[in-house]
Amino acid sequence: MSKTWLSFEQQLVSLKNKGMQVDNDSLATSYLERVGYYRLSGYWYPFRQFNKNNTNQRLGLFVDDTHFQHIVDLYIFDKKLRLLAIDALERIEMAVRVDIAHALGKKDPQAHEQADKLDGNFAKKIIKNGKNKGKTEHQLWLAKHSQLLYRARKEPFILHHNKNYQGIVPIWVAIEVWDFGCMSRLYAGMTFSDKTLIAKKYGANAKQFEQWLRSLNFIRNVSAHHSRLWNANILEQSAPISFDSKWSKIVNHKPFFYFCIMQHMLKVICPGSSWNQRFKSLLNEFPAVPDDTVKLKDFGLITSLEDWRFWQ
């Protein structure tokens, strides 16, 4: 049996009945109208009481002194965090696209379409099970690449190549239609030497950098789809990093670890960026709530950034 539909006003009454304090009914109702009860529920979940008989289970009631404004403040913090992530990932995506195009384009302008220019497992190994049985990872990538080219078919640069070059689009042009996932999948399919060449630029090895791109694509998707990021469990995890003693203490299943990777890459891509300062300023805006019901440790932060030279 599905849950009962409630008007926005009834939703607010329900929250009050569960112990949430609302200082401004009109403002609270407007958030329910604009953001939605279900999306906001992810932000008030940590404020729900634990079952005393089962600490892995949350009750419907809120902890004492939970205010709707706490939920709003946490939602706004998370929104700003997602925007910061997108800002960093846009620069990273553009830079790595060029890295890939430069490395493969040197071999052949169409190297991304040629199996012999890529890793053998990616380009030639047949998938034996599942819906893609009988295909290679490269064939799947090419299908996605074709979709992206078709989606961009009315762009002037695609029209130009269709008219003048029989639709042959060199890799340094093709990268303009890629998304982060398309880019990261092709990097994974490059030869070990080509991957190493790119990874070395960012102080990583080929396997490590492949993991970074996959994890950052996960962060990018969470951010682009307006999902909750600040305390998310990262499903596409990269291996722990031990650049220094502080790095080795950061958990790799929480977002802060990947914001550190973004900062590490931005130091290479745009060393004069103020992104790190904006990130630190945002952390200072994290809402203060009674009894530390939510805390930056849930984000993965384990140390003061002011004491870490890496973030200066």
C-alpha cells in the first residue's frame, strides 16, 4: 500500500507532529513547494532519533531542538558544495580531454576509433556475459561516442566537418562532445604507456589516475543531478593515497577525499586558482547545530585545513 498524499500544509503539520520546530511556517512551506519533501528528507534524516533497541534504525521522531532552519542551512551548504565540485570538475574535464586528444591524436587523428591504437583488452576482448555479450568495451564506447556526436549534429563545428570532411571528426574536435563518463572510459581503454604519460602529469600512476577519473565522474553525476553530496557514500572509490601523513588518514568512502583529489589536480591545471580558498570559506559556513547532530566529520573531514600546507 502506497503512502497517503499530503498537501504542503499537511506535510508541515506532519513534521511538527514528529518534533520539528518551525519558526516561520510560510518560509518552511515555500521550501517544501520548491525543493520537495522527499529531497529535503535526505537532509533531515540525520536529525531523526535512533531506536534505543536498535542503533542501526532511525525513528520517525526528531531529536530535541531540531529546527526546520537547520535543514534549510544544510541544504544550502550542500548546494554550494555541489557548485564548487562542478566548478572544479569542469576544469579537470577540459584539461584531461585535451591530454587524451593530444596523446592519441599524435598517433592518428582517428586513434579513438582504431582498435590497434588502444589497449587490447578494451579494444579486442569479447564480453562473454550479460546484455553486451559478444561486444567489446571499445564497441560500447564507440556507440556512446556516436550518440554524443549525433546529439551535437547541429553544432557549427560538427556541421563543418560533415560538409567538408565527410563527417570525419578528429579526436581534438570530438572531445568537445564528450561528457565526463565518455572521457574516463576512453582513458581506461588507452594503452598503458599512454595512460602513464597522462597520469604522470598529475603525480599519479596509470591505475591510480583511472580510479580518480571514475570516482570524479561519480561526484560529477551526483552534483549535476542535484543529489545530496555532503555526506554521501562514494560508490566508485579510489584507493587510499599516502602523499603525506594527512592524506593517509582520510577515508576514501566520503566526499572530502575526492575534493582533495580535485585540489591536487587543480594545482597542476590552474595553480593560481582561488578554488581552494572558496572551498575553505564554504566549510566555515557549515551549519552549527545542537549536539553536533551533523558534523563535517560526516563529510570526511578529519583535520583543520589551515594546518595543512596542501590547502594553502
